[in-house]
Amino acid sequence: MGDPTLTEIVDWFRGLQDKICSGLEDLDGTASFSEDRWQRPEGGGGRSRVIQGKHIEKGGVMFSAIDGEMPEVIANGLGIEATHFHATGVSIVLHPHNPWVPIIHMNVRYFETASGLWWFGGGIDVTPHYIDTNQASRFHQRMKKACDILSAKAYAEYKPWADKYFFNVHRDETRGIGGIFFDRLNQSSGASKDTCWAFVQAVGESFLSCYTELYEDNNDKIFDESHQRWQQIRRGRYVEFNLVYDRGTKFGLQTNGRIESILMSMPPQTQWVYNHQPDPQSEEAKTLSLLRKDIDWLNYKGV
């Protein structure tokens, strides 16, 4: 097949946004995405798409392809020479209405510089308000299948990376059940650019089926105000991570990105309840007990 060109990568990401938006509109069944096209003064732009429906309370599917001279703060952070760069990708966050349906996030991206450096990054992670261990196991099986395209060892590397990355240090808890996370994936991994690209495409294409399964398994479950209150408390933890630790948020702010798109991931309704302690025998307490690193979801034998 040959290595993909920048143009081919940009076009595929743009098409991925189209495909996922169409599928999510069908899934929600009550709303359509609104689109906001934007241009970055320093170079490039994107398409920000947001849906607010009956079932997907707030969701964003963002595509961007930007370029320009790299800010020194970015170059220093990456440990590379400041030069002209291109960055493109798709970023998604979905906040469901039903508390039994998890939050889901995906990002797939590509970065290259005029000096010849290039790499891919991204991942998918799931943040349930209520953790179902069987669903968590099935999700991780899907992630391993995508990782196997790159190498037999990829999942064993990228799953712990997600555990470490999607972690609220100040809370000593993972953001959810994790998934996979990878960054600066290039020829140094031992794989060709074409193979790295095939893996990134597999991750991107897995998103819609992963979310559809989680949605269909949970969306008909009955909930009440106590479930919604817990959902909003857990959304608060999501906000804390995105504003304190998330690299994508920091990169967008440091490159003069579009603030509405950068903060698209924020949930519509959130609570911070002082020293909230759930009943030790509750489903909420069970979820808290599972917000930890290094759970082997592929072979999980817990209750």
C-alpha cells in the first residue's frame, strides 16, 4: 500500500467524522449535529460538530487540521526543535442522558514537522457512572483486537498507559475503566508508518460499534433522581481531569486553538458535593472500588 501522505490522513479523518456523526444521529434518533466551521489565524482550521438530543445529552465530534510555526512552549514540551508543523485528528466526547450509559472519549491524531518528524497518537477510554464488569471486559476485548493489528504486545503496553494517563492523581482514582492510550507512535516502535496508520484507523473505526453496544446494553434501564445526582458528581471528576491533566486541552490552549472546541468535552450538568460518601453496600460504592489501575479486564473474575 505504501506510507500514507498527509493529505490522505487528513481526508480519512474528515471522513471518519462524517461516518461517526451519521451513526450517532441514527442512534439518538431525536437530534442532528450542528456544525461550526472555523479557521485558525496561524493556519488551518476544522469542523466542530455538537449534538444535544434526548439520549445523547451532549456530544461533540471534532475534526481539525492545523499548521503553522510551532510555539516554543510546545517545542520545549515535546523536546524537539521549533519548526513548521501540521497536526490533524478527530476528538470525541459523549455525555449520555441515562446515568447507566457510560461517558466515552476517543482521540486519534497525527503530527508531523517540516524537519521530517512524524507520529500518531490517541486512544479510547470509557467512564461509566456505574461500572458493569462484564461490559468493561467486552470493551477491553475490542481494544485488544485493534491493538493486535500493530503488534501482539501493543495492548499490554497501551492499556497500562491509559490507566496511568486517565488518572485523577489528587483523587487517587482512575477516570473510569480506562481503555488504551498511545502517543508518539512512529517507526521507533518497530512498525512501518503504513502499519501504524492501519492501527490508528482500526481504533477510529472501532468507536461507533463500541459505543453502540454500550448504549444498547444500558439505555433502556430505569433511573431516578438519585442516579442522576451520582451521574453529575462523577461528571465533576471528569471535568477535573480535563482541566488539570488532559494534554489535548493544554495543547489547544497553547496553540491558540478555538476555545469552544477545546472545552467541548465539558458535561452539560455537573455537581461538586462536599465530602460525598456513598453507602458502602451501594452500586455507587462498588463503582468507586473499581476505579483503580491495573485491573485485568480481559480476565476479570470479580463480582
